[in-house]
Amino acid sequence: MKATGLTQTNATSDRPRVVRIVKHSLDIAGHRTSISLEDPFWQELKRIASAREQSLASLVSEIDAARGEANLSSAIRVFVLEALR
């Protein structure tokens, strides 16, 4: 995993906080792929997979199959956002 960071202002204070973007590798649809996600999205994606009693790779495969032309990392972020609504 490769981590990079970006600074984001915390809603409860004026102090910036670092949001880590981590590169994760998975086997989906019979091939190895990498996705870069901010840590909060990755943690929530893992929680969703667990709540559905499915593997993370299986959930990402579903998102991948339904994403159309969207970037996989972006499709995952939108999926997580919609799951939280």
C-alpha cells in the first residue's frame, strides 16, 4: 500500500487534518487492480462488506461491474456515499 496525504479543514475546528490516500491492490473480475482511496472511504467500504457478509473483493467486483465509464475509485466513493444516505 502506498499512502499520500492531503490537507482538509476539520468541520469542528480551524486546524487542518491530514486525510491519507492509500493505494490498495485487489483481485477482481479475474485480474489484479489497484484503487486509491482516502482512509475513511476504505474503512467504510470494509464495514459495508462485513455488514453484507461478503468479501471486500466481491463487493468491489459488484461496484466495478456497475460503474460504466466511471473511474473505479470514484465509483467506490459514490457507492459509499449512497450507502450512508
